[in-house]
Amino acid sequence: MAEDNTPAVLLKNLNKWYGEFHVLRNINLSVKRGEKIVVCGPSGSGKSTMIRCINRLEEHQEGSITVDGIELTDNLKNIDAVRAEVGMVFQHFNLFPHLTVLENCTLAPIWVKKMPRKEAEEKAMYFLDRVRIANQAHKYPGQVSGGQQQRVAIARSLCMSPRIMLFDEPTSALDPEMVKEVLDTMVMLAKEGMTMLCVTHEMGFAKAVADRVIFMDKGEIVEENEPEEFFSNPQSPRTRTFLEQIL
Amino acid sequence: MAGKTSQSEGASRTVSDVLHNETFRAILAQVILVGAVVLAAWYLVSNTLDNLAARQISTGFGYLTKNAGFEISDKFISVSAANSYGRALLAGLVNTLVVSLISIVLASLFGTIVGISRLSKNWLVAKLALTYVEGVRNIPLLLQLIFWWKVITAIAPQPRDALQILPEVFFSNRGLNFPLMSPDPVWGWVWLGLLVGIIGAVFIWRWANKVQARTGKRPGSIPLYLASIIGVPVLVWLVGGAPTGVDAPVLGRFSLTGGGSVSTALLAMIVGLTFYTSTFIAEIVRSGIQAVSHGQTEAGDALGLSRRQVLRLVVLPQALRVIIPPMTSQYLNITKNSSLGVAIGYQEIASITNTTLNQTGQAIEAIALMMVVYLSVSLTLSLLMNWYNHQIKLVER
């Protein structure tokens, strides 16, 4: 455990290339403990890539990433330590279809944290209850709706007691009427003080919970500001064009 | 008159209605089809019976009890020239099952390794696997069987110069000769001990699951498995007086006698069937693993599961449901392809049927019997695999 004043996530001069394509250019970002950050920007701007670097689903080539005082290198121990701190929710849920909702939530606690099954199940039921889906615990992912699946995915992450949660466009694969139930769950998490980095275009969510909004374009952070300022008074013309298109 | 006209118009409309009725047409088509099939069958059967009668060939399965009069070189049940055709055919069936079973096990193991190698990030390993798959699966199996048979008979030395590849294990152009333990009643008990040991390992596995569920820590059970599977039979062997008599092959002038042996033909069959089928299994395994979306691996990674855990707990259970149905087809193919043994003198059921019908002239019965046997073996295998497939099926809705 790191000291309380160390940043939860610290990105320094982060650079990444896919072959010739420069996806991330000199990213510098410091996230305080308990801070909620919304990342937006046009598609292909590198926002997903950036947060996927934070738990090493993508490798970076230059610069440094430090999560809770642990630097991400190719040292497998550090990678495991970081992944234990960081939970992730994906655009397409990525639930395990061969396991029940409950088993999805207990798999990692049992095999990674070596938790007794009963304890893991109790913990899973607690979080499934928190995301209001405990009554579906024994169904398979294919048997519940998209919104419910995404809430299970959130519960699955929470079962590993992460200190930081990453959300990669968690609502963009959902039918409109299911977006709210997932956002409500995320708002609940935010109110409990979870450190959150969230790639989303849900501007209502950004206004409601974000401490900072970050706008990315062509692999770099173009603008970062408090949500009020960001939406009412964007500094960069690129931000302005983007906001005009989505609002 | 007007009434009558309208009535007949009504009737004619009804006939036309019936002719255009969907149900009527469906039934009519089926009646015509069934009629054609029955007619064709009747023609074939009556024609055959007429011809058999004209040539004075008797029909029936009486020939099965007659003396076969030929020897079988590879045998896993006792059979000799003095036995009946029925017994010879049974020995042939056993030979079919033996070569199929061995090839199924080896092809599955080897094919899985090659399939995973094709996905390797190591360039050389991946390309070697690709070359192997594309080379071997595109050459007809019959040619490969003849090739292996030729290689072994042409390159391997005469029995008197047999290569001793392991102590007391000889390789010559007659095949492989290896030592067997001398017969002793204790060996029966040792085999039983092995069975008990394997059952014991299953119990240890279930015990490990329970301990893990209760405490979270999985006991290191691999030494326990080994202790059970190896220890129990060894213990039985020691208690039984530890017989050590060995029946080793003896190098004669023209052949090797004593011990156990595997003929050139069986060796070529196993090598050929294994290599050929492993290429198809490799492709099935590769496509099965690739069918599991990358998001599944990422979700496992993000939860902190190790690479091995992701493979074992997330990817493989899902890949398996894609792999099993085509794998069943390959197992059936091995069983049916073993009939190519007829080309290189491996006496499996097709080969023995061939000899039988040559000697007795009971072509229809012999062929029919062989078809029934293959059908039964294949359907049994199919049923088993379908049952297994059902066990691991995904629940969708």
C-alpha cells in the first residue's frame, strides 16, 4: 500500500506506437486517490488505448506508468500487483459465458486470492446485491439482458476489491433504455469514493460525477478541465468542434 | 340447369384447389418418393436373389461357423487357422479397434501440440507446424500408409541385424519386438491395482476440490496422484512376491522369437493414421482456440488470472465446445480409415472380410456384416461424443 498522497495513477511522457502509427503522444496525467476522471474524444483518438495501458492490456513503449506507487515494467510481478489494484469494465462486458453470474464473480477471488468458496460466494452475493441483480445469480450471462450483464461485469470487478476502476465505454454497446441502470450503478460507485477513469460520451454522467474531464484527439491530451468549465467554456477549437457534434 | 352448372363449377374448383393445396402436394411428393424407393429395393433384391439362384450360390450366415484355415499375424485375442471364420472376423474387429484406439489417442495428443504450436509467437515453431499441417494433410492417406510401410520394410534391417533401440527392444523389418513379463497370476492383480490407483487419484482430485472450497488453498496434489497411480500397483507387486521373470525376444537366424511384437504393418498403420489425422486435429484445435474472442482473455487478464489460469479456466472450456463436434468426425474417420490396412497387410476387419469372401464366395453377407460392424462402432463412438458434447454445452436462454 502506498502513502495517501501518492497519486493513484501517474502517467509520464507516455508514448505508444502501433507499427508506424503513433497512438499515444506524450501523455502526462496524474490521478489523485478518489478522483473521478472522464475521458472523451473522437474515435481513434487513443482514449481506450490509454486506459488499457494502465492495467497492461496494452504495452507502452516510452515513458512511465505508475499505479499506486508500482511502476509498470515487463516485470510480471509488478503487472500482477497492478492488476490486483485495478478493476476493468469493458464495452462488450466480456462475461464468461460458460459460468453462471455467481461463478463469474467468484472465479478470480477463488483462484487469484485463494479465497474459500463460501466466503467468495458471500462477497459475490453482496456485490451482486449492490448492483441489484442478486436474484439472477444462478443464471448464465446469455440469459440476462445487456444492461444486467454490464452490471454483473461491474460486480465481478468489485469482488477483487480494486482501488481503481477503469471503464472502457461501458454503455456504448447497450440499448438506450439500459444505459441508465448502468450509469446509476457507476454513480453509486463514484459516491463511495472509488477512484475512476472512465472513457464515455455520456456527458450527463460527466457533469454529475467527474472531477475532471479530459479531451483527447490524435493521441494527445488536448484539454483538461473541471466539467463546468469544460462544457461551458472549452478552450481549444478541436474541443469545441467535438462538443458541437455530440451535444 | 343454372344450379347444376354452378355445382359442377364448384366441384371443378374443388379439384383444382386440392391440386394446389400445400399439404396435399407435400403428401403426394412423399408418397411418390416412398413408392420409388420401395420399387428400387424390390428390383435390386429380386434381381440378386434370381442371380444367386441361377448360379446356385446358397445364402445365409452359416459360413461363419466353418473353419477359416488362415493365420492372422497381429492378434490380441487367441486365434489360429483352426478357428472359424466368425472367430477370425472377431479378431479382425479387435485389430480394427486396437489400431483405431491407439491412433485416436496419439493423434489427439500430437494434433493438440501441433495446433497450439501454430498459434505460437515463436516464428520458427509456428511455421514448422504450418508446413507440417499443409504437407501431411494434402497427401492421400493410402499413399502415406504405403510410404511408411515401405520405409520400415526397406530401411529397417533384417531380423538378424535388428537394431536394439532400447535394452531388449528390437526394431527390424518385421516390426518391433519387446520383452514382456513372464506370465504370473500376480500381474492380473497388479493391473487391478493400477485401476484402483486411478480411481484413488479421482478421489484425491475431489478431495483437493473440497479443501480448496473450504480453505481457499489447493493442496499440492500432483505427488499424491503419482503416489496413488504408481504406488498402489507397485505395492501389489511387492506383496505378490515381486516376480521379475522376463520373457525377452531372442535373436534367431531368421526371426525374433519370444516376448511381444508389433508387426511392420501395424506400426505403419499407427504412424500413418496418427500423422495424417493429427494435421486435421491440429486445425480443429487451432480454430477452437481462436474462436474464443480475445475479450475473454483480456477479461481474465484484467482480473489478475495468470496466463495458465486464463487458458485452463476461461479459454479451454469455451474452445472445447467448438472442438468436440469436428473432433468426433476425426475419430470416426480414423476408425473408418483403418480399413485401408487391407492395402499393407494389416489384418483388420476389412482385410479379414476380404479373405473370407474370397474363400467362401459369400460376398453379400460378408460385406453386409462388415458394414453393420463399422456402423455399430461408429454410432457408438458418435453417441459417446455427443453425450460428452451435451455435458459441456453452453446455456444460452
